[in-house]
Amino acid sequence: MSFKLTILGCDSAIPTVDKQQTAQLLNINERFFLIDCGENTQVQLRKYQLSFQRISHVLISHLHGDHYYGLIGLITSMHLLGRNKGLHIYAHEALKEIINVQLSASNTNLNYPLFFHVLPKDEEKILFKDDNVVISNILLDHTIDCSGFLFKEISSKRKIIKEKINEHNIPHNKIDEINNGADYINDNNQVINNNELTSIISNLHSYAYCSDTRFSSRIVPIISDVDVLYHEATFSKDLVKRAVETGHSTTKEAANIAKKANVKKLLIGHYSKRYKDLNILLDESKQYFNNSSLTKEGDVFDFNSL
């Protein structure tokens, strides 16, 4: 199954010509999840030839503008382009009123249903689950209510054991049924249990998105062993006091979270404008967690190739 992350924006509060505010698109088996929505997100989607209308769920970590100012524009563009399928938004409660005011002020009646799901302020729970993925929120330590998101791939199907198929001379036209959980009954009316013919799919992927937050070791067991962790690293390690004051993290802190959680790969982002050379931040992060990477607009991380 596909499991790809596209970086649409990875900078901090003020966008520039070449750097955009936070937004990411996660493709899980052709189901598309937009994670945060900085003000230029819909332009970035066009730039990288990603369809608006295939986005089914939008998750907003918190209500600082650089993480959601692009949302009303995206919602309206979907409407103008003739969308008719529902859009699910997961965010803190105040955003629902903000969206309603914006739509009312412009006398916009959407062609499609908008479903709003309130993020809890004081608990972590499953937000969404289907046959492909389960999504939970992660409580973070920012200056306002803020949530990260944990995506875990799941599968209701099992993997065919080819040797068993050959051993029992199972015809090809029965493979799909077995793949979907059916037992096989041979010509002698003997039932061969599905568990004997299939195995659990083990190469399922996981992604943890930790938006604006101070260092918080509390999240380590929650994100333990994920394939990829995105963790903001707004500041270099010498500005830890500034990071605490503004509700952010340093490179060293992000790397230490990755190390403690035993993740496979760390992505950093949300860079302060003071850094003209982002390799300074990357080099620091690698001192403490070697498999660290910068995020840059247009980057695509294919989890099947990690």
C-alpha cells in the first residue's frame, strides 16, 4: 500500500517568497490527509500537482495562524471547483466558529457537507479509524492548546503464503477470497483454515507529527518505534531559553525525543527566520540522532523506501 508524505510548507510564522508555512499531505493507500494548512497551502497543492478534491480529512494542530490561515481559502476553492463529497476537519473548537463566520460573511453556502470534529484539550484518543489507518491525537506543550497526530497503518487483509497455496492446489480464482479472510474447502470437503494459508502483514507503517511544542518526554511512549517522526526544531540548541519562552523546541531536544522513542527517522522543521543556512540545524540534530533530515517544500518521503 502507498504511504507517502509530501511537505507543502515547513517554515515558521511569516511566509516568504521561497518558504511557506506549515502544511503536509499524507497519502495512505490513496486516502489523503492534510496536516495543518498554512496560508499558501492551496497554491502549494497546485505547484506539486496534488488534487484538492482527493483530500478527505484535514487535521489542524492548533490555532496559531501559520497552521490554519490557508484553510478557509482551501474550503472555498473546493466549493468553487464543484466538490460534492464531504470534508472532515479535526481541530480545536474555536475553529468551527471561525469558519462559520467566514462563510457567513461571504454568504457562501457550500456545495458539500463539512464535518467538524473537536480535538480534546486534555485527553488522547482515537480520532479516526478505517480499514487502512487509525489516527490519534497527541497532547503537546505549546502556548495554546496544541495537538500532534499519530498515524498507524492497519490492515484487515492477510498475506498469502504461496507455499501453502501450492501445497493444497488452490485454484487462482480463490485467492482473492482467501486474501479477504475466507477459509478454503477442497474437493474432499476438508476445510483449510485461513490462518494456515495466510500470515499477518508485518510491514505496516507509522508516522508521528509533533507540531509546535516545548520539549516533552511524556510523548516518548506514545510515539515509540514509529517509522518517521516529524518534530519541530525552531531553534538551535543554544537558544533553549527562548524555546521555552515561546513554546518551541531546539534541534537537540527534537533529536533527543527521537532517540528516546527509538524512531527510525526524524524530520525537523518550523525553522526560525534567523537561520539563513538550515544545515546548521541539521548538523546539530545529527549530533544527537544521526538519521535526521531537514524538511523542504516539495520533499516526498515514501515510507516503503525508508
